[in-house]
Amino acid sequence: MANCPAGGQETAHHIINTGEGELRYLALSTNKSPEVVEFPDSGKYATLLLDAGGGANTLPQRTVGHIGQSVDYWEGE
């Protein structure tokens, strides 16, 4: 059993199949919200907010972007 704790690049993890056959694995999560992940190889990040305070009918809010390419709060307003 592996543990993949949250953290920065020092705790980044991935699965590599070093065998001859097909790799199958089972991943379980606490699915805590909000979730923020970083993809060090591509320089991207992703966020997921499951419930924005609107109850069960609120759609998840997802964001994917490139690290370091932020915009000003008032841009487009």
C-alpha cells in the first residue's frame, strides 16, 4: 500500500510500469475539497471545488492553468 501525501515537488508521485504485462492499480482518495494539484513536468496546475456553498445542486468548479501565468483580479471586469 502506498501513501501519496499532499505537498510540493518534494512529495510528487507517479506510477511507472516496469513489468512486461499490463499494469492495473486501484487508487482511493478522501476526495477533500478544495483540491489543488501541480504537474511539475508540464508546469500546470489544477483546482477542483466540489461544493461552492450552493448545496447539492452546485456544479463543481474546475480550473487548469500554467504556473506563473496569473491575471489581475480586475482583468475583464
